[in-house]
Amino acid sequence: MVVTAATGAFFPVANPPPESGGAKPSGKVGGSLPGSIDARGLNAKKPAFGSLQAKANAQAPPKVNGTKVGVMDGLKTDDEVYSSPPPRTFANQLPDWSMLLAAITTIFLAAEKQWMMLDWKPKRPDMLVDPFGLGKIVQDGLVFRQNFSIRSYEIGADRTASIETMMNHLQETALNHVKCAGLMHGGFGSTPEMSKRNLIWVVTKMQVVVDRYPTWGDVVQVDTWVAASGKNGMRRDWLVRDSSTGHVLMRASSLWVMMNKETRRLSKIPEEARAEIEDYFVDSPPVIDDDSRKLPKLDETTADYIRTGLTPRWSDLDVNQHVNNVKYIGWILESAPMQILEGCELAAMTLEYRRECRRDSVLQSLTSVLDKGVGDLDDIGNVQCQHLLRLENGGEVVKGRTEWRPKRSINGIGSIDGFPAESF
């Protein structure tokens, strides 16, 4: 309606043409409707002011010697007065500025109301962080930094970010580091020289220490960098902090080697590929001391818990057509006892990757609890577990050790920020 009014103000509607010859209407419209009824079936009455004006100006013509004499030249009948348009002058062709001003005011008030209803103003300083940014390279081009906002679908049953969420953030920063450095060229983080030789990076060992898990809405800052590891390996470290306080939440260190994508065999680092990445190596010790303790043998005779029939889904595969290393963590925890999962949180883990898992693999998850005091949740303390993920034919995929501590209470039990959990 506002647009119509504004349009009418700028473009006045033309007046209908006058009746030719001053003749009265025929009394019908379209040959079927009376002249006093319009096309919508409503009585079309003539404006009263037009009729009154015509009658007020009209006088009975006097007779002179029996002949009618008009006292006013140019006097017209009622119908002729009504159908004649007003004179078209420059003044009445100008737009109605009052209507235009009203239209602009209405639009402005409507826009202001919508803005107040949307209320896009940030409530907290950490909401100003762009969670979709690819991060940036800092500290003389050697460290890559990226922020992540913990989403509602990234938290677990205890209302904190799951270990899989945190590991996915580590992997994302590693890939974005390679991308921002201009080294990504096909594959999963492969450099141009690696792509020429069908080489990809694969992880052989991962160590993680978690001091505290972030919660929904927290923004974490992840720093990552790389260093040399022997002659044919690379080490990548991560440091995760709370972006608002700077407190360290998590540390991780990993070892990587190259593998031929076609033959699936490990490869030495070509000199051309080494020349691409060695300028980014940091000469610093790992953020976690290497856990060189040998993992004891674990099989169905020594395991306390066994989960069988685990199969990869299509969504578990990465672009190199093997199962992403983060997926192994979820499978390992499938055989962990429920008492530990409910009463404890993962404090540290060491994983050794032995072989890759393909789409048609069928896996078994085995867990042995090194500390047997998990029967009573009231007395549960720090617990260590040993894990093995293997193929059904016995081939080892991942061996690991996990350390658990009693779970911390967050916002009370059974509520999220004051709302009962049952309401969601």
C-alpha cells in the first residue's frame, strides 16, 4: 500500500475523457448493466457537490414575447458539469509531496521496528570472533592460529565438547595451516611435489592431554606448528587455549610419515618435498613428552570388554579413501565400560596407528581396565585403560592407552543454563 501511494504521488492518474457532444450516457454499461451500477454491482451515485453546484448556478430562463432567453452563456447541464475534467495546469501535475513524505516515514519506521526485533547486537565480546575464518599465520610465519566456537551438536552427554570434536579441530587447523602456507595441492594436505609422486601424509602416533573441556558457546584458540622428526618423519604439535582467558585447555603432539597413495606403502620423504616444508619447521621440543612405554599385548583372553561387528560407513572415509584417524577414537571407546564413560572424563591418551582401515573392513574393539576399582561410582578415581582396535582376521589397526579422571560437575546435574534437560 505504501508503494502504491508513493507511485501515485509521482505519477498522477489521468482523468477520463469527457463525453462527446455533451450527450448523456446510454444507461447501460457493456450492453447489460444499468448505467447507475458499475461493473462490481455497486450503485454508482454522482457526487452530491457536483449536482448542488450545477443547481445553484442554474436559474429558470425568462420568456420574452414567449421566447426563452438564456441569462447565462455557456450554462451546462448536470451531466455535462460532472463529466467535464478540471483544467490541466502545471500546478496540479506536481506530485503530492505530503503523500511522499508519509510513505518515506512509514518505510523508515517499519525498518526500525524490524531491526529492533532482530536485535543483532552481540551480547558477549567472544561473539565478535568470526568462527568461520580460516585463521592466520603468526610468529614469523611458523605458527598457524585459528578460533573455533563450540556448537550445540559438538557437545556430548556431559554438556562438554567431546574428544572427537576437539580432535577434529586439531585436524582442521593442520589442513588450514598447509592451505594458508600455499602448499596444498590435491590430496589431504599434500604439497605439489608430494602430489606428483602420489604421496600423502599418514599419522603414526598421537598423544593428547586434556586439562579442561570447553562447553557449548565457548570459543577456543588453536595454535599448531610442525617440526622435523628423524630423517623421514614430521612432528605436528597443537596448543588449545580458552580465547577469553588464555588458559590452556588441551595439548597434543603427533608423528607423521609419507605413504604412497597407490601402493599403500610407506615412503621416504623426497628431497624436493622436503625443500617445500623444511622452511616451516620449528626448532622446539614437543608440547608433550614422548610416552615411550610399550603397550602390552591385548587379545580376547586378556581383554575385559569386547565389542565386535564395527564397520565403517561411507561418511567415515576421507578424500584418500581410508577411514579418518579421528573415527578410530570413537570405535576404541565403544568397548570402554559404561561406569567409566558416565563417571569419568578422558584426561589423556596415547594412540599408535598400525595400519589403515578401508571401507570393507570389519573391526573389533577390545578394552582392558588396568585399575579394577570401577565398580562403585562413588569411589571411582583415576583409571587407566588399554585398548586395541583390530580387524576380524587379527590385524592390528590401533593400539592405545587412556587415562581417566572423575568427571567435573557443570551447571549442576540435569540442567543446561537453568533449563531442565527434559525440555529439549
